[in-house]
Amino acid sequence: MSLFPEFSEADDEPPSAAPEPEEGNEPAKLKVQDAVRFEVDDEVYEGVILSINGEGNTIIGVPPGEDVAFLPINQLAKVTREELERWEQWCLEVRDPAREHTEGIRAIVTGRQGARIEYEIAQIAAEIWAVCWMARYHCGDHSGFAEPWQTHTTRTECLQIMLKSTREFFSVEHEDALQTRMRNEMLQELDDGLFGFIEPNPYHSHDY
């Protein structure tokens, strides 16, 4: 079943926004981790739904290294047919196997929960590993980003690309004093130290 609202075979391109459901029909469901397109100030962005609350408002992560967007779900646009096919292939070959075989969520958190990183790693085939991650501030400008599942040949590569990405994000300086302190704390957490980067223990979403 498609993860996105359907459009007819006669449509060369889908409309820029999800259509209103016909009377008596249930609206198409978008879910967390679905890829979407949206427009802000005449600029078009693509991202991944990070959360949806009970009122239909969403948080969209715009990778790599961009701020998150807070939007009503009815402002999210369809993808093109070609993009949809690529998305569904990625779900089948990468996302779903990674979710099934994930080691669990590993979280890196600063004091007062001012900044947070979450990442997951999964082995989905003999020489195929997958990783996804998100990073954000819970103070200052509340900036953040998320990277959907991507594949690499070794677990080490997965870990290193996550560390490189998040270190770059938290290396950006900020004017807010609390955000600056959280930035410095997170960079210390991400430091290799004498024995390399020490990974936190994983947990699964049902563990809490």
C-alpha cells in the first residue's frame, strides 16, 4: 500500500499539496519517517516527518544540517511518481530491514536535555549496514536536522559518518549563552578521547 495520497494515471505531475478527502472517505495517512515536500516563503524543501501530534501538526527534519520545520500536516505536498517509486524501493530495501534489525536507539544528551543526538545502526545484509540519526537543540534557536536510513559497507563507516555530521552541526557557533554551553558539552560528548568515541547503550522505543 502506498505511503502517500494516490493520484490518477492521467496526472503527469501530482498537485503541489495533498487534496482534501472526498466526503465519506478517510484522509490518506502520513506517518513518522515519511518523506515529504513543502513550501516556506516561496522556497521548496524536502524532508522527513519526525513527529505528528494529536492536532495534526508535524515536525519536519530537513537534512542535512538545516533547521527543523513545524507545519500542519495538510501543508505537506505529494512527491512525484518517480520520487514515490524511489521512496518505496528505499523503504523495501533499506528502511524496513533496518527497522527490523536495528541494534536500538542510542542517545547522546547534554545536561538539562539542552541538546540531543539519537542514532540507530543495523546490519541488513552480509556486507550492508545502515544508519540513521537526528540532532537538535532544545534551547536557543532550537535548530536541528535528521538523516534517514542510509547504507554503508561496514558498521564503522556508519558510526563515523554519523559522528562527522553531528560534529559539524554542533561546531557552528551561536550567540545564545545556554545554547553555546550545550554546544560545548555536546562536542565533549562526541570527542574521541583516549579510547575513541564511547557509544551509549541502546534502548528500544518500548523500553520506556
